[in-house]
Amino acid sequence: MDLELGGKSVVICGGARGIGRACAEAFVREGARVAIFDWNADLLAEARQAMGHDILAVQVDVSDAASVDAAHAQAIETFGAIDVGFNNAGINSPPRAIEDTSEEDWDRVINVNLKGIWLCTRAQVRHMRPRNRGSIINTTSNVAFTGAPGFAAYVAAKHGIVGITRTVALELAKTEVRINAIAPGTVRTSLGGEMRKFVDPFADALIRKGLPIGRFGEPSEVADAVLWLASPRSSFALGSTLVIDGGFTAQ
């Protein structure tokens, strides 16, 4: 199926590894022009070299408005426009009960995972609304519809992303700019591996028991969903959240 993404200009926030990297590679295969934003300069350089030097790679702090706006301006200057924004930047902190969670950890996760999504969405809407076209996809999580003991800040941010996506969708409903979200379950990425290094006070929680499908997801499987939402093939999807979690939220 032709997704009609050839020649489109795509910005991926949090694009140097994991789901973001897989999506960048998939967009490149479809013939899109891709900019990847990330805070990690080394991973950015590695991704750019692996995918080809025509990739625009920009070091960005998604929790800082000036950094986000400058990166989007650079993408617009380079490509002439932004057709697709995929907002995927996210971090986590070690699993801790609410009474043991520090304000510093809370602020760090919320600033990247929630404020960062808001800032990137805002920058993209400011560009796309006057052009009256574009597609925005935000990464939330299946825990936006459940709880995850030990990860209060992460879960709060992911719930918030669903709210941002739905609200902006209504603001854009009479335009040709669409915004949707994806909600992956556990995916085989380095972020998930990092979390498994810590002592988990809630190791017996249902969400730690695995997925009904019997395996973790692969970043490429999430990328397929992102490309569909980015394409004209999903033209009637607005304000939706596509859950891709191996059956976990079906329980």
C-alpha cells in the first residue's frame, strides 16, 4: 500500500533511539525527508550516520521552549515546511512508591514527558494551522488507561498526553491538520532495559507480568502504526489514541 509519504517533511522529537529511531528509518524508506531531534548528541550522530547524511539531526531539550522552537525553525528552513510531527521524547525514573518519590524526579519526568510533548505540539500547530495541512502524532502509553505502581510521574504524564491530544484535536477539527496518539505497551527498547536494573517495590503488580500476546513489542511494529497515522490513509482519525500493547488493556 502506498502511504503517500514520499517527499513529505517529517520531524521526530526523541528520534535517536528506540521507537523514534525505528520511525525515522521507516519514514526514510517511504521516501520522506526526516529531521530527528534528541538531547543525546552521540546517539544523534550515530543515527544520522546510519541513516544517511541527508537526515537533519538537531540536539534539542524538549523541556525548553526556546530549544524546541529553534529546532522546528531549523527544520522549516531546511525542508521548507513540516508535514508530519511525531512527538516521542520520553524518560522515566526508578520505580518508587509515591512517598519515596522526590520532587526532583517528578519535575524531571513531567518536564520531558508532558511539557515536552506540549511544546513540540505547540510549535507544530503554529506552523501547520496557517498552511491548513499536516499530521501530528504523540506518543503516550497503555498506562494512560491503567495505573503502574511505582511510576506516578510517568503515568500522570501519559494520561496528560491523551488530554492534550484530544483537546488540540477539537481545536483543529475544522482544519486539515490532524492530531492523534499512539499508546504502546512494553516495547523492546533501551528505556525498558534501564528500568529493569532497579529494585522494584511493586514487582508483583499485574503490569509487570507481561503481555497476553506472550512477548514484548518491537519498535518496528509501533512504527507501522505511526506511519499510518501520518498518512492520508488515516484521514478520518482525529483525537484518537491507538493502543498497541499486545492485549494488556484488554484484560
